[in-house]
Amino acid sequence: MNTLVTPAEWAEGSSIQAFARETVDQWSELCQKFLDRQRADILMGNPSPEQLEQHCTALKWMLRFARALHLAASDPDYPDRRIADELEGRLIQLEHSWRMIHDRMSGPEADQLLKKVFPG
């Protein structure tokens, strides 16, 4: 926003709410670009150890920022529930990415689980 907030807008919080909505929209677009690139480079590709490390670092920052934004938007006094819902959805996607790519089960753990679930 390039204009100053008027006293009336400040009192109503309308400019701040509009700014929050725009910020979340931009954040959501960034998350989608990250997830699209993750799919192409990490999930569908053959990532190098360096690419996996870069992805890990980027995803940690994405998660930190998503959690911070979600915490603010989840405040019971926050007037726009849609923002919290949008952020919660993106946070779930990012957490799923973490579990899927960087928190994988080891080979022996997978074998043990398979034996437990499918004995014999």
C-alpha cells in the first residue's frame, strides 16, 4: 500500500485487514510455486544431495513463516476467518511435504512395520 492510513481507517482496521488479506494471497501463491517446484525437482526428479539440502532449508523457512502467520490469524479476535483457514491449509501441505521428503522411515523401520502389519 502506498498511501498512509487515515485515522478512520486505522480505527476500523480496514486497511490493516486488506493488507493482511493481500499478504496471505501472496504467501499462498508463493507456497503453490514452492510445491510445484518441489513436485518437479524433488518428487518427480532425481534430486542430488545438495538439492535435498536446499529444499530442506527452504521448507524449514516456509514452515516457520507459515506457523507465525497462522498464529496471528488464528487469534479469536481476528476478524477474517478465511485467512486463518487459508494459512492452515498451506501449513498442512508444507508439513506433509516435510514428512514425505525429510522425515522418511528407514529401511529397517519399514521392514519392521511391514512384518507387524502383514505377519507370516
